[in-house]
Amino acid sequence: MEIVTNYIERIKQSDEKAFEAFFRLHYNDLCNYANHILKENVITEELVQDLFVKLWENRTDLNINENTAKSYLFRSVHNKCLNYIQHKKIKQDYQQHNLNTIEKNEQIESSPLEAKELEHKINGAIASLPTERQRIFKLSRFEGKK
């Protein structure tokens, strides 16, 4: 087995074998950790895979070393899980808001002016989100993506 102390430097130099070995070394532990938080196997695997994709894409700019790599990975997965939970809550709130709006519209026939006002409020709520969350929300809501 290869010595762990070279992985990060070799990954920074685009060594695919070092990256694959690093991935295999940490993938299961990171998935288990994420699953402990989220309890959703498919989602946790996607989050961990996404972390490794971003790690590879940004390999030349990595600002970690072998001593901090494991804590970096676990902290990154932790943050991804928290972001996922927050995004899920935003989606649920939005769905609940839509449900409430539909119920209101069934009770009271809305005028075009009210519809414009509602659209304005929704756009304002979306605009108040951080830029990345806006993009994620729009992809999820309007383009049907995860």
C-alpha cells in the first residue's frame, strides 16, 4: 500500500492514481458520516462524490496538507450536509407557501394585480437568498433539477 503522506502533493500535481487511492481511502468513512447526519444514502453518496469532484477540479489551489486533509474532508462533508438540510427546509417552506397560496386562491378569486403582487413577493424572496442558493433554487424549481 502507498504511503499516505504523498497523496495531497501528488493530487496537486494531477496524479490520478493518487487521487483514486485518496478517494478510496476516505469515501466510505465520509459516506457513513454524512449518512449519520442525513439518513439518506443516495443523497450522502452524491454529496461525498461532489466533494471529491470539487477537490479534483480545484486540486491546483488546494490549501491543505496531509495533516489537515482528513479534518478538511469531514468538515466539508459536514458543511455540505448542513447546506442540504437548509436547502431542503427552504424547498419545504416554499412548497408549503405554494400550498397555502393555492388554498387561498381557491377561496378567493385573485385579480391580475394580486397575482403580480404575489409574483413580486416570490421574486423578492428568491432575490434575498445568497447567489448560489438562488441558482440552486431556480435550477430545482424551474428546471426540475436536484
